[in-house]
Amino acid sequence: MKNNHRFFPVDAIAWGVLLFTLSAQAQEHTGPSPDDRFQQLMDIVDRQQREISSLKQRLTDLEMTQRARGLTAWDTAQISPSDGTAAGTAGAAAGGAAGSSGAGSAAPIGQTQQMQRSESEAQRSPGEEAVVQREHAPLFDKKLTIDAGLSYGYYDRRQLALTGFLALDAIFLGTLNLGETKASVWTFDVNTRYGLTDRLSVAVDIPYLYRNTNFISGGVGGASTTISDISKNSSAIGDVNASLYYQIVKESTGWPDIVGSLRVTAPTGTSPFGIKLVTPDPNNNNLQTPERLPTGNGIWSLTAGVSFLRTYDPIVLFANVAYTYNIARSFNDISAVSGVVQPAKVKLGDVVQVGAGMALALNDKTALSISYSTAISRASKTQVPGGSYTKVAGSATNAASLNFGINYAIDKHWTFNGYVNAGMSPDAPNYVIGVRFPYTF
């Protein structure tokens, strides 16, 4: 009878065991040594450390970019918003390194790229924006801002006039006249700013002034102990100006925020030239006052400036420099003497302005600032028809002030800016107190 059982080669088992053993021994002899495997792991760790350092640098760059309200040219080249080429390359390298060790992947790099994109679209904190609006330049990413402000300035000037001579170098023989002028100026203005692009902005400022001045002089009836006090006031629109701002450099790790500006001021206010002096007190010929008070300079002017801003959390540093060129203008009459008409051309002295300061952010919404500024004006000149320019004595000035401010972001639209300026030189106002309420749309 035929055997139907399948034949199973028992010797094949022995041959299989032998081949498996030989294969394992060959793999053991041909595989990397423990030293080689250790070196491979060290190489992987080294690559990962380089990736971590690179990511830290990118986060620092993005933080500075956030304060600058946009990407810098370097950031744009490094991070493509469409495909993320740079981050993708880094992710592939990190993924290859992590894959060699069998732990980790490229996912953290991709998440970092997404974080970079979201951070690059972020803006300065509200408190920082308030400092920028007050001390530096317009917010270029805001299409429209209406900034209304009210300020009060106080001036106090005293002048001692001596008419006579000294006898024996100690005794004065003659007339002493003490004159004093106290002036208060209220200014309400509305500054409208509009961002044409993310780097270019225009602004128009329209001021309205109310002036009240007390003229005080001694010598009524020849008596030095008797004084006369006359008050004058006026109110009218001031000199309207229009400005153009361009952001030259956006703040980054290596550069501050740099903004250039150009301002044109028109003589829309009441001109000071040709205002006649009168003697309001018939008993005191020493006191002379103007018929009316001016609210403008009476001339066209151009101002070019550059401002800088740098953020070092929680401190913001800022500085500015500007030059004002006053355009010469002819007037039909510049004489202050009643009944006298004197046509002439007037060239007010050009002005150099310099300022610098710092702001301290107390929190996301509040910041305190302190700064010092000075405006140095050259002497003014007049030119009569057919003659040459003549300097006006005592017209050169140096107005320096120490400024304190507080900036508070009420909400995403309203901001409160308060400031106090203390005069540091005789040509500056004694003090100026003001508040502003910018509203951004």
C-alpha cells in the first residue's frame, strides 16, 4: 500500500540552525563597534544643539520684528511666507538627524515656523505704541489716527531798565524801571494722520490759540513804587502744518527704528509784524503794549528731521534731530511805531532741534517717559528796500526743556498721553502742561 504521508526533511532543520548561527556571528563581526556607535550619537547631539541655537536666534529676531510692526528684509529672505523654505530645510536636517537615532522628528521645526509666522504679524504692545506716537513717529500700520490735544503754557519775563549813570562806581543816579510780562497760552489742536503704506504716512495739524498777557511796569507818575498792569488777550487759528513721514529702517536685532520726516508750516496765524505799540496808561509812559497779540510766525518754514527708537524691554530709548529753515518774506510794514510805515523783508533765524530720552514700560498699557530737548535759533535779520540784511539784536535764542510724560492705552483705539515740560533756559516757557487723546481706527 502506497504511503500518502508528506516527506519532511529532518536534516533541513539542522542546516537552518547552522545558517542562522553563522549569519548572526557574521553580523556581529561586521557591525559597528561600541566606539563607533557612541561617536554617531555624539554627532547627532551636536547637530541638534546647532538646531536649538539657530531656533533661539530666530525667536530673538522675531521678537524684535514684532516690535517693528513687520518683517525686516533679512527675515523676509529667511522665512518664506508661502512655502517656508528656510524652516523646511532646517526641519529636514533636524529630522534626518533625529531619524538616525530613532527618536524625534521634524514636527518641532514646523511648529516653530508656524509660531514665527504668527509672531511676525503681531504688533507692539499698547504701551509701546503710546510711546511711539508721543515721542517717535506715527503708527504706520494704522490707516487713520485722529489726535486731539490741549496744552497750557506759562511765560514770565522780567526786565530791569536803567537810565542814568554810576557816581563813584557805587551810587546810581537816574531812573529805574522794572518791567514784567506774564503770558498764558492755551492751545487746542487736532492732528490727523493717515498711513499710505506700511512705511509712508502723512499728517495735518490745525491749532487754535488763546493768548492772555499781562504787561506790568513801574514808574507811574515818576514814582518807582507805583506800577501799572494792563491785560491783553486774543484768540485765532495758529500756523497750520502738514507733515510727511517715511520709515527708513524698521527695528531689528541690529538696527533701531529710523523715521525721516518733512514738515511744511504755513503762515495761517496772525502775523507779529506791523503790530503797533500803544501807551494804554496815560500816567505811565514807561509801559507800552501791542495793539493785539499774534498767533503765528507770519512766515513759511520747512523742517526736516530724523528720529530714532530702540526697544530694550522694559525700556524704550528714543532720540531726534531736526532743522527748520525759515523762508524770507517781504512785508508792507514791520514797524511797531504808530504812524510809521516801514516795508522790509524779514528772515527769521533757522532753528536746530535736538532731543533724547527714555520710556519705562510699567505694564502692557502704561509707560513713563523722561527726555531733554533744546531748540537753538540763530539771530533774525531784516532788510529794507535797497539795503542789506541787518541782525535783530537779542533775537538769537536757546530754548531748552526737561520733559516728563505718561502714556496709557485705554483700549485698542483710545490712548491717553500726558506731559509736563519744565523750562531749563530763559528763552523757554516756564512750563507747559498738556494732554493728548489719539484715536486709531
